[in-house]
Amino acid sequence: MSTTCGCEHCHSHGSSGLWMPTVSFVLLVIGLIGKYSGISWFAESWIEAIWFLVAFLPVGLPVMREAWEAALRKDFFSEFSLMAIASIGAFCIGEYPEAVAVMLFYTVGERLQLLAVNKASKNISDLLDVRPERTDVWRTGTYMNVSPKDVKVGERIEVKPGGRVPLDGVLLEAEAQFDTSALTGESMPRSICEGEEVLAGMIAQGQAVRIQVNRPYEQSALARILALVKDASERKAPAELFIRRFARIYTPIVILLSFLIVSVPALVGMVTPSFQYVFSDWLYRGLVFLVISCPCALVISVPLGYFGGIGAASRAGILFKGGNY
């Protein structure tokens, strides 16, 4: 489910494995132990900064790269830019563990999302990719067992009783019964007469049938359905399209409000001497607001909910052509 964000997500970094968040998590835990247990060598501020910077890099650099690439596409208000600003600000005010934690939690969430998408994709593939690997084609006076990909339009194939039709074609028998449930969901057998079309994915019942191929393997009905369902996530439901439009407005508003959280108290402090303005405290509050207001969860959950639903339905033998259906 590759999308680009405002907040639409680029998951190109999702395939890099678990070693990066694992390394960051271990370093973060050790750093927290060192920070709060009073270990002497960790008391030096520069050692603490370097330690958490090393912990930050495995999970922070991919997000920083995504923020940079989004900026090059003139998408300045993505969730990547929000997290980049928040983590840089956390380092500036000495809240190193928070900077690491923001990126670590996001990366773990990305891995969980990737696992969910891969599982749904596997369910879809397992359901649909049941095309026969071999078929009998009539050549030089006899039937030869070949791959359906090697069969040409106009050639004649034979499908044994109980066998699945590998290619679209025209029936050469007077009449035959076919199980069409893989294509239509209809449990009752369908009777097809000579000259009528037989589609890939149907199952011959009761007798061997001869079929004259009228479409190549890549254009068969089953191949088209397989491609259609695998690409189902590209056909967006109205709720998903609304969330995307909402995020493009919501994200810059969040950045503006976090800026106001830092700057407005400063202006109040200038006109009201009794008000004690501490920049680091208000910057921290602005960064907290920035992180917790990031629309990542909202923008991830809606499309992932649709895609997960398509995958779960496919596991039950139900096919959806897209979220809009």
C-alpha cells in the first residue's frame, strides 16, 4: 500500500527489516537506565547526547529522508516533517529519549502495518492464484502437456473432469457442466453449450471438455480478476478520499498551532512582566502538541481498515474489487 502523504505514507523503508528498531530500542533502554540510575560515566552531558543520537539514527534517518523527499515534492506538511521537527526540537532542549521514542514508535507502527498488508496480500493471492500450471494442448496429432503460458490463441486444449480451465476459450462439446463459483460465487453448476464462452477458473464437471482458446494467458478472466483484487487498494472509498483531503488541511493547522503555543506566551511575557516565560518549557509543550496531534493514526487506520477488510474477506472466499465497493 504505497502512498505519499500529507499524511499519505511512503512505505519504501518498511522492507528494511526489524534490526533498526531493535537496535534503537536496546540503546534507548540502556540509555534510560544510565540516565536515571546515576552511572558515573553517563553523567557527562555530551556522552548522553551522543548515546541517544546513535540510538536515534537507525529509526530517525529513514523518516528524515522521507521528510526531505516529501519537501522536494513540495509536500512540506507531511507527518514526516512533523516528526522531524519534533525530534530536532527535543534534541535542542535536551529531551533526547523523547526524540528517539517518537521515531521508534512510528517505525514499530510501520512494521506492524506492513505485516498486516502482507498478510492481506497473501490471503488474496492464496485464494485467487489457483490457475493450473500445466494443460493438455492438441499439437501434431496428439495432446501435449505444456504450460498455459505457451498456448497460443486458436489452439485446442482438453480439460479433464474436475480440472480447472486454465484459459478463456470457446466450448467445442455439444454441452458441458461447469462449476463457476470461483468467478461468480454461484454454487450451482452452469450448463454451457457448444460455441459459448468458457472462462479460466471454471471447473469441468462430469466429463472431459475440449476448448478452443480465444485469449492469451495474461488476458484470461482469472488473470484479470487476480490483478483487479490485488490492486483493490488503489480504488479508494469515499471515506478514505475524505481523510486524505482532511489531512492536507489539518497538518499545516497543527504546525501553526504548535508555533503559537511557543510564541504567544512569549508575547504575553513581554506585555505582562509578572508572567514568567521560560522558552524551553513552552517549546517542549509545543513539541508535545505537535507529536500527539499528528494525523498519522487517522490517515493510516482508514485505508488499512479497508485493505485489511479486503484481505480478511478473501480468506473467507469473498472477493472485493476495491474499497469503493
